[in-house]
Amino acid sequence: MLAMHDKGARQFFDRMLPRTCRHREGLQPMDIVVGDVPPIDILLTCADGSTATPRAIAWLGVATRRLHAALV
């Protein structure tokens, strides 16, 4: 494999590296779930006078493209 990488990079990358799946065909709901916790660009004023930025806990089902989010 090392010789193939050094002498034939094209052959190495064509045969040895795994390919990325770029389609949703054959996926069942909940097969792939992606999560993120992004900040929301809204400033809230707390009771003590300080400010806080809420965050969204978001989950995306890749097969169904459904987004579930909760603000915290």
C-alpha cells in the first residue's frame, strides 16, 4: 500500500480510500441523526440585570430531514 501511495497516487485514492455516501437512498428513519447546540442571536435580560443568550438543542434526522429543536 505504501508503494502504491508513493508511486501511483491515483490508483491509491481510487481503490484504497473509502467513499462518502452523498445520498439518502435506503436510509431508514433514525439511521443517521445529527445534533448541534447553536447560540440564538437574542439577548435576554435576567432578573439580576445581566444578559443571557439562549441556545437551541437541535437534532436532524438525515433520512426524513425532520428538525427537532428545544430552546434552553
